[in-house]
Amino acid sequence: MNPHDRNGQEILSLSCLPIPPSAPNLQYTRNVKQILIIHGGDSYATYDRYLTDLKAKEIDYERLKPGRRWKDTVVEAFPAADVLTPSMPNSANAQFEEWRILFEKIIPFLKDDTRLIGHSLGAMFLTKYLHQYPLRQPVRQLILLAGGYNDEAHEYGSFTINSATGLEKSADEIHLFHSEDDFIVPFSELVKLQADLPTAVIHSFTDRNHFLDAEFPELIELLQQK
């Protein structure tokens, strides 16, 4: 794959990525059995801050309509897989402890070939949780999309990360995705995650914002990796 698409976007194809020693030759499959996606949300330090932001928030009429999401393309690409998309509690004003309780009810269902994906606040949740509570059985891939860390200019509430070290205990592979033009989570947060996770594979983009597009072919390609 050309490292630049037709729009000049900088992407990393799987052929350019570091290959784990345990997998000298990349192979691809549609026989993924389980994909778990943890969605994003908002979190605030106090309830008053949440109310203030809620009152100031403007409604985008078009976003009120049902729309196609990249999650839909994951379901379509892996018809034989169990694609799990749990609704995490109170995502408009999320609390880490509430998400922890629900996630720990899901963990017993995870398999060793699971692909675990977190987007935005979901990526922060998985990072913080797995740092504190490593999985007994590592998943096949941990994929963190546009995750924050501890930027003081942004409101992360109880999901603020102090350290992301040790996530290697919970996954055979770790992949970090971020775009330089992300208007929600600054690109500089990726650098902090990378410092804590030196073995993670970095997927850097220039114009994919917060990964809100309806298509995500690079993610599909990664999930197809055995």
C-alpha cells in the first residue's frame, strides 16, 4: 500500500508496521471470532461543570438523524464474528467507576482471540483500567483510537490518566491511532501514550479528525490480521 492516499494523507499500511517476533509473516483472515468496541463520551470533574457545558452546547440538526458509522463497516466486514458494542453508563457525564463495574461483567465473556477497541473516552477507559487491572487472559489486539491522557486544557474527569504502562500484559499487540487535525483530543496526547507504550504500533494520520467518518478501512485491514 502506498503510504500516502490519493488525498496526500499520511497513513501507515500494515506492510510498513513493525511485526511482532511471534508473527514473522502477516496473514489475513475474516474468521475473527470476537470484536469488542468501547465507545466514547464525556466526563467532568464536577456535576456543575457538566450542567454548564450542557447548557452551552449547541445542537447539530444533522447529527440528530440516524447515520452510518464506521462501527457498521466492522459488522459488515466480519459477518461471522461477534461484534460487541455495549452501551457504557451515562456517557454524557461518564464516571470511571461506573464503566469499571459494567466492563468487569463483560470480561468473563472475552476470548484469547478478542480484538478490543476503545474510541476517544473509551480508549482512555481501557488504558486506565488495564493499567490498574491487567487481564488474566491477554486479548489478541488492543486498539486505542484518539485517546486522551491528561491534557489540562481538556475535561477528562475521572478518566484522566496518570500512567499507561503495563498494558502489554493484557494484549499480544497494542495499536495507537491518532490524527494531527483531531479537534477533540490534541495530537500531543499520542506522544504521552507512546512514551508509556514503547512497543505499541503507531498509526498516524493528518486529516482524519477524531475518526468520526463513516468509513475506516485502515481499521478493517488491521482487524483482518491474524
